[in-house]
Amino acid sequence: MTFALTGLMLYTMWAIFGLMFIDFIIGFFRSLSSSSFPLTQFLNYMKDVVNYVFPLLLMSALMPLDPTGWVMLIAYYVGGLAVIWNYLMSIKNRF
């Protein structure tokens, strides 16, 4: 089995990590302004990596086993868009 993020898959993963970082920075500055930084905020992002990013990476690693070649690809993009939507709504709700 090979592992490679190709084409739009790589940009999807960059968008996910970028939005996670933006969401973290907004939460970090809000917590600095309130003079409290709970460690659960950082742990929630680690949990999100395990719950959101790891399944996407697992799907990309299982793509060679897909006989059609597009079922896992569609599942990857739908999952990626769902994670992007989740973080966009999280960023929107912080304002």
C-alpha cells in the first residue's frame, strides 16, 4: 500500500489544517484577553486531529484497494468538505 495525497487531496488537507490553525489562534487570543488559557482547548484540537484528520488519511491509504478508484476518493472529499464546513462554522460562531 502506498500513501500519497495527490492533487486536490493535498489542498483539502492544507485547508483543514489551515482552518484548524485559524480557529486555534482566534481561541488563543480570546483566552489571552480573558486572562485564562484552559488546557482543554489544546486537547480538543488534538482530539480533532484523531477524529477528523486520521480517518481522512486512512481513506487515502485505502484507495489502492478500491476496485473502482472513485468511491474512496468521493468519500475523502465529502469527509474533507464536512471538516472544512465544521471549522468554518466554528470560526463564524466565535465572532
